[in-house]
Amino acid sequence: MMNRMLFQHSKYASGVVLLTILLGVMGVGATIAQLVFLSKVVNSVFLAHGTLAQVGPLLLLLLGLIVVRAALTWLREVTAQQAAIRVKSVLRLRLFAHLLQLGPAYSKSESTGELVATASEGIERLDAYVSRYLPQIALSVLVPLMIAAYIFPIDWISAALLLITAPIIPLLMFLVGSYAEKHIQRQWLALSRMSASFLDAVQGLPTLKMFGRSGAAGERVARLSNTFGERTLKVLRVAFLSGMVLEFMASAAIGLVAVILGVRLIDNNITFESAFLVLLLTPEFYRPLRELGVARHAGMEGKAAAKRIIEILETPLPVQRVATSRKPLVDPLTITCAGVTYTYPGSERSALSGVNLTLPAGSCTALVGRSGAGKSTLVNLLLRFMDAQGGSITVNDIPLSALPIETWREYIALVPQRPYLFYGNVLANIRMARPSASAQEIIEAAELAGAAEFVNQLPRGYETEIGERGARLSAGQAQRIAIARAFLKDAPLLILDEPTSSLDPKSEMLIRQALERLMHNRTVLVIAHRYNTIASAEQIAIMEHGKIVEIGKPDRLLQQDGSYTQLMEMYRKARVTI
């Protein structure tokens, strides 16, 4: 079942694995022919006292078969590796693409380090699983049957003995394997936890240093590392023990066949040539079973990783990706939410319940509410990180779910509260908004965002590396880079998640001026927590417990003496963010 699902995500690889199996079968055919000629040569030289001229043709055929067998073995290894490389490449791309499609709604509930370990170490573990273990499963069935079928007309007693003793090895593998598989699953879990903890410690290094907890974090990583090491040793002990037992059983079976052949040869119940050929073929009969035992350990490691990879790939997407409308959107945009509901998986409480909200074209709407009121959920629905479970969202009277996701996102510019800057230079980080933009267009966007001044003071200007997550920039500078992205994208719908929070007064003033320029002639939704942002909005919507409880112009809401009035009163008294 799992193998079928694995190859569904990499259809090319299944054909290559079948070719690997075919080459293995052909190699066994060459081996049988080689050993037949070898037994004839030995019989002709030592018993029939044949001359070199008599056995010369047989020796040439034997040499040719050795070359053919070597060539088939080489081709088998090459095709097996090609299958593994192809599977790893395709699955890595599909896994990354699927994670992108799952979006923030999925990644927020998962450990980043565990996902990274799955996409790197987990994918690599599929190498031995695909290139050796899967083909060997088929060969361990086909090869013994081929050899037994060839031996049967020559000596049915030996063929019967081989077929009787052969199942013992797979049975032992199954018994030991079921025990080892549990340890390998625990080993993979320990590796995932260690990777997650290490990445978490690296990303939170400033906080750990500030609170003097770097030592404790190091101890945690060391403890998880020791756990991983202990579980790895358990897996290896089981693997070595099972390998020893399987090798002993195979050797004992070969010895049993050899002894019985020797006794029968002495009693003249079988010819020397036939006995010698059966003796040569017996190790080849057990070889694929022994190789399966060797490959099983790596196979189970790959199986544990494949299980997690398939689990991610089979996770249903939170949004419908089939577009039913090709009608182009025309600026400006009017966004209408009618009875929108959404409940997060595993939660009993609705994050949104019957939300009705209209964002008029070319206007600014402030969405106000306490933490957990549902503001971010509504924004995620507008960004189509997930789809509404009830109600509808329309854009210029076109259902949002009917629009192609990639096309819709071209109409949106987002300035988040904590913008994410990637490792690279300033130019590349701004250009992310529009990859086709020229350097001059990027510079103009930075000037409009008020970022040009500090960028020009950097050591290499726009070519300056800013570090991971923009570590070399202040919060205000990073925010202005995010605003420059929005200017460069020039989208008709602008979503602002309180971009001036946690900034010093000077930075806030500069960013507010840039935002005023950015908001001109656009439909704007502002997630508002500060009085200045709320006061400048043309429409204010108050959210509480996933519902819009008040909506209207600021002066009119103040006259109603409702939730908005209470929020403003709290702000005036405490002078804190709301």
C-alpha cells in the first residue's frame, strides 16, 4: 500500500525499479548459464580428461558469460541508483511544493525542524529503500524460483530440499523485522525531535543568551542527541543480531544440501556434473534472501521516513485550487464577506461566525479587536491560505474561491507586523514582490517607502547582505523594506497588519508617511491596534469572538457608546495599545 502511494508521487521511478528487477533476473540467467558451463569444464577436465582444445569453446563461452554477468550487474546498479535519485528529486520537489500549497495554516501546527529533517534526511533515507530494498523483495522471490525450476529436472530431491528450507529465512526476517521496525520508528522520531530542538535553539539564540538559558538549551540538545544515539545503537544491535542469525541459517542450509549431495554422490545416486552444478547453484539460491536480510535494515529506515513523507503529501489542501472563473478583475476592488464562518481543525469554538463585512473600493477599513477575536483568520481567508467553511467572499461580485489562487494573489500586497526578510541582499528582498522589476524600479520603490536613505548608508548599498531574517537591520528598517515590496508590487488591495507597532516615534512617523502614499487609490484593510491608525480609517469594524459587533465611520461609532467607544476610552486612559 505504502509503496503504491510512494510511486504514485514518482511514476517514472516505478518503471526504473521494474527495469532493475528485470536486469537482476537476466543476471541470474547469466549466472545459471555460467555455472552450467563451469560444471561442464570441470567435469571434462578432471573426470573425462579433456584437452584444452576440447574445452576451449566452453572456456570462451564461460568468459563471455562472466562479462555479460558483470555488465548486467553494473547496469542493475546504475538503474537502481537512477531510480533512487529520481524518486528523491521528485519527492523533494513535490514535498516542498505541497508544503507551500498547505501554507501557514499547516506549518504553524508543525515543528519547522521536523519538517526540515523530513525534507532532507528523510528523503535521503529513501535511497537504499528504493535502490536496494524494493528490487530485492522481488528478486528474493523470483531468483530462488528460477534456480529451483532449473534444478528440478536435474535433481528433484535437491530442488525440494531448497524449497523446504528457503521459507525459514524470510520467516526469521519477519519475526526480527517487526521488532526492529518499532525501534527504527522511535529512532526516526528521536532524530526529528533533535533536529527541531536544534533549529529552535539556533533561531532563539539571542533570547537564550539574554536570559542565560543557552546552557540549558545545549543540555536539551545533548539529551536528545544521546537519546537518538541510544536508539540508533538499539537498531544496530538488532540489525547485527538478525544478520548473524540469517547468515548462520543460510550457511547451515547450504551445508545441509552439500552433505546430502556428497552422500548421494558416494552412493552413485547422482552424477558428479549434476552434483557439482547443484552445489554451485545452492549459494546463488540463498544469495537474494541473504541480500534481502542485509538490505532490510536500510529498507525499514527508508520505510519510516517514507511514512512521514506520504503523510505530509496526503494532507488535504486547505483551499480549493480549481478555478471556475476566468473573468479578469478590474480596479478598484470591492471585497464583500457574507456570513463567513471558519473553525480550525480540532477546535470546538468557531474562529469566525457569520462575519458580514464590505471593503468599499478605494477606501480604508480598520479591523479592530482583541487578540483571538478572529482578525488574523479573516486576513488568512482573504489571502486564501484557507477557504471559508460557510458563507461567501466575493471580489467585484466574483466568488473568491472561483479565482485562480496565483492570479488573485497578484492583486494583493501585504505589509505584516513582523515582515520576513530572506538571507540575501536588499535588492533581492525587495524584488521578491515582482521578480521582473528592474533595479531602477526597485530603487524608486525604496524611495517611496522611505528606505532609500538608510539603504544608501549600508556598506554596499542595495547589494548589502542583510543576514537571515534581516538580522542586520532594525525593526523599522525591516518594516520599510516590506513597504517597499508593497510599492513595487503596486497591487489594488493592500492589507496592513499594524506595521507601526513596537517602533520608536521617529521610525513610526517615517513609516506612517510612507503608508499614506502607499494607501492612495487602493482598497485597504488595516489590522489596527493603535489609536492613530484607527482614527485615520474611513470605516471601522469591531470584532469580538469571531463576529463583527460594530461597523461604521469613527464619529458615528463614538455616538453609539458601544465597544468602539469603550476601546477608545481605554486607550485615552491607559495610553497603551488596544
